[in-house]
Amino acid sequence: MTSNSEAGAAAAPRRILVVDDSSLVRLYYRAALEKAGFAVDQAINGIEAMEKCLVERFDLVIVDVNMPRMDGLSFLRALRGSAPEIASLPALMISTEAGQQDRDDARAAGANFYLVKPVSEADLLSHVALLAGAP
């Protein structure tokens, strides 16, 4: 028999942290993800994202490369070098940078997948489902 707290935890939606300095991009991702049943939080740079990851549980982080204060690559390196509970958090990097070196740098920093903006809603949701599971 499952307790109410276990049943509630099983029914909780997957939590996604969107890290991008563009409010328009965050709004686009948030709308698509929430419509698909995910719970979404946001951060405007890597410092804010790291602070959130240290105190909250997420199932996936979606991160941009170019951001003020702490860019996405630095954030992923910090995340991968942190406490075991969050070091293995799946990461989807989405950037306007489209070169092979950009992809290689993202993988070296700890990105599980790399997509180039603009990203369609279908591509976003298929990669999120692959990395975080269904909502």
C-alpha cells in the first residue's frame, strides 16, 4: 500500500530550471514546458541557477551559453563539480552558438545535449522528455 506522501511525490510534475538572460526566451520555454505538464522555475544567469540548484530539486536544467555574471559553460562546470545530489543533474544547453567547437565545449563542461536556437517547441519537448522523463 502506498502512503499519501508517496503517492503525492509520484504524481509531482518533473521540475525544470530554465537559465537564460533573455526574458523572451524564458517565457517561450516556460509556456511550452508548462503546457506539456512540467513545473518550471527560472534563473537569469549561472550564479542564480547555482543558488537554486543548491536549495531546490530539479529534474533537468536548460541553460544558455552567453549570460552575464556567470555564463552557461561556467555554470555547468560548477554544477558538475558540486555535491553528488546535483552534480548528475541532466543539462540541455541551447545557444545561438552553432560551431562544432561550441558543441565540444558544451559537452566538456557537462551538457548532455546541445541545441542551436531557435528551437521548435517539438524539439524542445522531445529533448526534455528524453532527459527528464515525462511530466
